[in-house]
Amino acid sequence: MMKWNQLTMGAGALLLTTMLSACGGTEQPVAAKEEAPKATQAAGGKFVAEYGEADTDLAAEGLRLLKPGKVLEGFAASLNGMLVLPYDVTLAGEQCGEVNAYYSPDEKKITMCYELVADGFSRYRDKAGTEEENDEHGQANLVDTLYHELGHAVIDLYDLPALGKEDDAADQLSAFMMSQNDDDSASVQTINYYFSSAGDQDRAALPFYDEHSMDEQRAFNYMCWIYGSDPKAYADWVGEDGLPEGRAAKCPAEYEKLANSWTKLLEPHIKD
Ligand SMILES: [Zn+2]
């Protein structure tokens, strides 16, 4: 079983705002063909960041991690530079009373719970070797969660087909977006995040009814897809303590399929 910190080497420090703008602003992951239909080009919606109040210590910490650095504004701006939206979509920081994040199709709103943000930055403090690694875990959790919720949002906004579990499709979009970044810190730490989270769980009480795949499955999926995006660069992930060879052999094709699928689905909605 992969240890949570086996992938931390080489993950450089990165300011979150830099990472966010690099993920969506300067490197558009989906190439728009000239002849591609632009069904919603004239629609004129945009992502709008907003922050609610916080009155618990945990939520206040999450608010502090997001608002002063204008993190949600940065994410919204990078997505606004990339996607044509049929409606305004709210990207909200909120106190939820739980460690969670969700997309509401009724409200056209992605909610990042302050508790989840704060938890992502604090839960590894005892395990991470350095504050820097700890911060990378927190940033990765935030970036992955934002892209995952974006996956739910675009499936709803563009009425996209999603076969299988929608949550797996959302994880695939997140892996695809992160694989476009030159710095692999977010994807590496996302894998660590899910392995670590799985390690904290009582295996006898795993929620098999849940709409998400189990955390350990999500960890291996992300590992497979990121490995599949560049098998040479991540060759040392394969083996007894990492990605089993049988799965690894299929990962380049898995990655290609998800990259092609998401590219095809988003292509009509990418800005010129
Ligand atoms: Zn989800």
C-alpha cells in the first residue's frame, strides 16, 4: 500500500494564486478547433466569487485562507478566460458546518466550505515533514476540489452526457486539468491526500453506498491517470509499493480516453 508521503519528493512550493492562474488562464487545456460550433458563445455568463461570514474557528480559518489572497476570484478569472457560460455561476466560500464542497444545479453555485479548506491545510500537520509540504497538501485539496466541482458544474451547465458515476467523471476532469500544469505538485499531493484520507478510515465502515468511489480507489485512479499522462516521467510510481503493473499498463489508454472525452465535450464551450 502506498504511503501517503512517498510521492512528496520533487513537489516544489507554489503559491496557490500562481497555481490557479497557471491551471486555467495561461494554458488552455482544450484546444478549440476553428470550425467547432460555439453554441453558447454569445451567452455571456461568468463565474462570480463571493464569501459568506464565518463564526466558528475552523470556518474563520478557511475564510482567512481564501479571502485575503482572492483565491476564488483567481479561480473564477482563470475559468472566465477559458469557458463560455450560459449563466452566471457563483463560486462561493461558505461556512457549511461540515467538511465538504458541492455544486448546486438549482442555484448554479459551487460551494467551497470553509471547513474543507481549513481541514485540507491542517489535517496533515502531524504527518507532513515540513510546513511547506503541509501547505502543498492544503493547496492540492483546494485545487482538486475546485476542479472536481467544476466537473459537476459543466455537466449541468452544458447538459453534458456523463456515463458511469458522475463523481468519477468529475475526478477525471480534475486529473485532466491538473495534468496540463507544468508543476505536478497539485496532482502529486492530491494522490497523497486520498491515500492519507483512506488510511484514516475504518475499512469495516467504508461507505459503499456513497456516490463517490472510495478514497483509496480515488487515489489509485488519480495515480493511474497522472502516470498515464506521462508514463516516462512517472515510471518510478509503478511497482510493489505504488501502482500495480497490471493497472499501470492500462493507464496511458485510460488517460487518453478521458482526455479525449473531456476535450470533445468541452470543445464547443471553450472561448476563442
Ligand atoms: Zn462530486
